[in-house]
Amino acid sequence: MQNVLFFVDRISSWVGQAFSWLIVALTFLITWEVFARYALNTPNPWAFDLMIMMYGAAFMMAGAYTLAKNGHVRGDVLYSFFPPRLQAGLDLLLYFIFFIPGVVALVWAGYTYAAESLAIREHSTLTANGPPLYPFKMVIPFAGILLLLQGCVEIVRCVVCLRNGEWPAREPDVEEVDVDKLKAMVKVDEVQTK
């Protein structure tokens, strides 16, 4: 069972990490556009559309990754003080009341939205000869399906926690830099750093 959970986590992580490279591309695109606009005096009319699409795709595809790493924002003021079984029970209830209906609606509406866009080969109307919108709109149902799949894994984790009384393990994620741990790893004394 744990292997299946980790497999879905790995899929969500891989997709999220792959789409995170859009941020690098977006950085280069914005840099080039600013240079072209102010230094060369030749702005690209399609650049703004492309920037919105790249950011939107990165944002949408990060949802399942963030859920896999338990990184979504929640009201932790009281939640963190609850025992694991109560946390799992609340999470399970909220998954069924809000998450599942919301994500199913996202997939359904996103599919309809993307299918209509593909049928008419929709292009952006913000500029003449704007970039095509249908590839970007196809990201919406795909992101929703991944989010729904990861949500099912989280529901299984809630059930396991209700049964065992503790949360099942997750795959490790990138950690933020902890200066004290870093100093301990390289054996730096406080005297040397002053």
C-alpha cells in the first residue's frame, strides 16, 4: 500500500518539478522582453500573453506537488495541537465536503473549457496574431486530474492515520537551509565566523 502512495507522490513530484522549469524560462522571457523593450525599442506584442500562460501553467501544475508534500496552507492555529487521529478525521471530512467536489468541478469545467478552445483553435485576442490558448487551457483538466489522484492518496493517508493513530511516512522533500545544521555539518565554530 505504501508503495502505491509513494508512486503517486513521485508522479506528482516529478510533474511539479518538471513544470517548475517554466519559472526559469519565464525569468529569461521577462528579462529578454525588458531588454528588447527598453534597450532595442522593439517590444514583442505576444510576450505578455506568453508570460501569463507560462506562469499559469506552472501554478496549476504545482497543486498536486504541493499536496504531496503537505505544503498547502491551512489554519494551523488549533489544528497543530490536535492529536493525529483528530487531524485525520478533520482532513477526511474536509476532503469529502470541499476538496473532491471542487476538484471534480475543476476537471469537468476545465475539460469543457479546453475542448471548446481546441475546437475553434482559439488564439489570444489581447494582441494581433496572439499565441494559441488551447495548449494552455488543456493544462487545467490535466492539473485537476493529478490533483484528484493526489487527493485520493491523501484520503488513504487519513484512513491509515485513523486506524494506526499516526500519520504514514511521506517521501522526503527539499529542505530549507538551516544555518545551524549547515554549520554543524561543516564543523564551523562561532569563533571562526566572527
